[in-house]
Amino acid sequence: MSIEYDAIVVGSGPNGLAAAITLSRAGYSVLVLEANATVGGGVRSAELTLPGFVHDVCSAVHPLAAGSPFFKTLPLERFGVDWIQPEIPLAHPLDDGTAACLYRDVDFTADSLGADLRAYRRLMKPLTRDWEKLATEFLQPMLHLPRHPLALARFGIPALCPATLLCKSLFKHEPARALFAGIAAHSFLPLEAPVSSAFALVLGTAGHAVGWPIPRGGSQTIANGLANYFAELGGRIETNRRVENLDDLPKSRAVLLDVSPWQFVRMASNKLPAHYRQRLENFRHAPGIFKIDYALSEPVPWQAEACKRAGTIHLGGALSEIARTERGIARGEIPERPFVLVAQQSLFDQTRAPRGQHILWAYCHVPFDCNTDMSAHIEAQIERFAPGFRDCILARHTMSASDLERSNPNLAGGDISGGATDFSQLVARPTLSPTPYRTPLRGVYLCSASTPPGGGVHGMCGYHAARAALKEALS
Ligand SMILES: Cc1cc2nc3c(=O)[nH]c(=O)nc-3n(C[C@H](O)[C@H](O)[C@H](O)COP(=O)(O)OP(=O)(O)OC[C@H]3O[C@@H](n4cnc5c(N)ncnc54)[C@H](O)[C@@H]3O)c2cc1C
């Protein structure tokens, strides 16, 4: 059979599209096959509730896209990507009616944290200054020779710490502790676990250095921007093309798979060597999520004024409460008061809802593969910090673990991280190698969030996988 394309990419998530663009830019012919009717994977938007209310189906807030060294090289503005910076990137309300906030400015944030001013500034100021260096260091496989060892050491020492330990040793008061704990909870790890601090440091630093922006019109505009640029480079995308088996692919010199390791095992049927196959089968999932989108008649009536000006809100109360909740989730317990992440895009983007009305995006952490309807729990958490919230609800749309998996097999069990991000799986993602994208199958590479640097919309997994393919299969 003759070669039809230089490379086939399976899946049009941000990593699939990043891989496809990298290969196209190098002059190769590339075909992307996408199972869904629309491109984008975790970067899609749709009218999930009522006509005129544009919701983000998966990702909503984009510090990693805005700070991605790869995306920075792309002409995404020309293709309609317009970042909106909410006045306050993140607010974390507390039960006394106040909120701890992460502002763009480190000093302003530190000043707002009262007696923890100095500790916050000492921790975050050098990291923010070094963001560009750090982003290239941690947005690649862990096994590499650092180009900025000093900056990396300054980040790495606190990053290795459990978040509870770092919070309690650095901060004396609840606002700073809760703020840090909420960001660390993005790790989906118990906050007593090593490296849980890394997530707070990366996302917190990104908040200061590049913001926690939202794209005007919804996350789909990022996917469309990537897809349209790829088309301009001569690439081709076919939607509604689910790939069940690698043998079904058109002939090519390289195949890049924006799929999970578990799916790869099925797609490769029995072709994988036993040791590699076993390694992939043993790769562990992260806990899951339950997602809910609302159409609202008015903005959320937050008690804390700052929450009315913030793009993202973390609901979980004090450090001790968030730590208890996340610990329970790791043990498989369904939380009574879950940790809820909220985005209120329509406060800053009028294209998202009919005039005067609003959308609200929220999800909470649950154990892996949990299909319990968490709507009432999420609403109780929002009511706790915004009494009267329920009266604003016009419509809701929910997604359990099974719904998420049906919409995208990469989200099996509601795991949105592409596999747990504990220390061992950050280092060996999904295998221990300086080129973990390479598989034992000649010319076949993994490029999804289950490869370094992991979850989030940044395209770096796809970029690095494509670079490996360019050096090997396509050289
Ligand atoms: C609810 C939710 C909220 C999130 N919030 C954020 C956020 O705010 N900010 C952020 O940075 N990240 C967020 N994320 C994470 C982010 O969306 C993912 O980490 C990112 O999209 C991973 O990109 P990817 O390209 O590896 O995979 P995906 O985005 O999952 O894309 C994979 C694509 O491959 C396709 N595919 C899979 N299997 C096959 C097959 N066999 N044949 C053909 N096509 C196939 C899928 O349909 C999909 O389009 C969120 C994720 C979810 C689910």
C-alpha cells in the first residue's frame, strides 16, 4: 500500500492539533482524524442549556494556553483568539463574607493577604519574574538537562512539598492558606501528597505572569484558531472518524495519538510488547469530576464583593476543609461539601449570554468513575457563599463521569487529567524515558495529556511528540 500522508494524527484536542501544526510547519502532509462532529476535544463550546447561552463543554480558563511557549509561536489572534483578562483572576470566598484573591500584581496580592504579605511575596515574586524560563522547564518531560538550573531549583524545592506543609510553614492566616490550597487542589492529589504544591506554584505564578484569561466567544475559538491555522498550512481534518484499531488507519510514516494509554492498548490490539503494555495498563487514573453548566437570569449574588469581579472562584472554604475533602476523594468517598471550581465568563464577555443574563461553569472533584449526581451538593456550596443563587437559575446541564467518557474516551471515569499526577506519574508519563512520547511501535507516538507535561490546554504534549516524530520517523 502506498503512503497517503506523511503523518496521521488521531484526535483533535489541543495536543493533537499542536502536533499536527508542528508537523505541517515542517513541510509534511498531515491528516487529523477526530471521533466527534466538532474539533477541539477539551476546548469546545456549545449551547448546552438554552439558545444564546454559550457554555464551555470542558476547559474554560486558560493560564496555560496564554503562557504556552508553543502557542506563543502561533498567529492565533489572526484566527480570532482574543484573550479577556477578568479584573481579578481568582477569588476564594471564606465563611466570614470576605474573599482571598489572586490579582495580576504579586505585590498587590501580597498586600491583600495581611500578615502573610512578606511570605507570599518571597515565594511568588522570584517565580513570577522567572516565569518564561520556568515555563519552558516544566512544560516538557521531567527527565531533561535543565537550561535554567537556578530558577528551576527555586521552583523545585517548594514544589516538591505537600501543599498542607508548605501552607502551614509559610502562612500564618487563613486567607493565604485557603487561596494556596484551592490552587493546589487542581492537582487532584491529597494536599498531604508530595508535589501537590507544584500545581499551586505553576498556576499561581501563571496568574501573576500571564493571568487566568478566557477567550472571547468561548474555548471553541481556541480550537477553531488552531484548526484554521492548520488548514492554512495545508493540513486536513476529518471529523466523525473514530479510530478503533491502528490497522484501520491510512498508510503513513508517522502516527500521533491524542488518546489515553488505556485506549492505545486497545487500538494496538496485541502488537505491544508485554512489558510496555503492562506499564500502560498499570498507569493510574486521577479522581474524576462532576460538571454543571447554568443559564442564569442575573449574575451570582456573591456575598464577597471581590467575587463579583473575578473570572474564577474556588469554593471549598478553609485549608483544613479542602484538605479533608480531597483526602476523602482519594479514598473513594463522595464529598458532602465538595471542592467546586467556578468560572463566570459572561461577566466579562457579552457574547456568551443574552443581554442581562449569564452563564456559569462549575465542576467539583469526585472519586474516579463516580456517577453520583452532585448538582445539589454544588448548588449548596454556591449558596453558602452566594445566598439566593438558586433563584437565579434558568436552566442547568450536567455531565457525570459516564457522560464525560461518552463525549470523549480520553475522559474515562471522569478523569480530566489524563491520569493521576502524583510524583511517580509526573516523572514516568506514561513511561520513564526522556522521550516518553515514543512507543515500541515503529513510527507511533502518544501525544495526549497522558504524556509530559500533562493536563491542561497548552499543546506542549503534542508539540514535543511531533518533535520526536520529526527527529525519528520523518527524518
Ligand atoms: C470539564 C473539564 C474542564 C477543564 N478545565 C480546564 C481549564 O479550565 N483549563 C485548562 O487548561 N484545562 C482544563 N481541562 C483540561 C483540558 O481540557 C485537557 O487537559 C486538554 O484538553 C487535553 O488535551 P488533549 O489534546 O490531550 O486531549 P483532549 O482535549 O481530550 O482531546 C482528545 C481528542 O481526541 C479525540 N479522540 C479520542 N479518541 C479517539 C479515537 N479513538 N478516534 C478519533 N478521535 C479520538 C477526542 O474526541 C478528542 O477530540 C478541563 C477538562 C475538562 C474535561
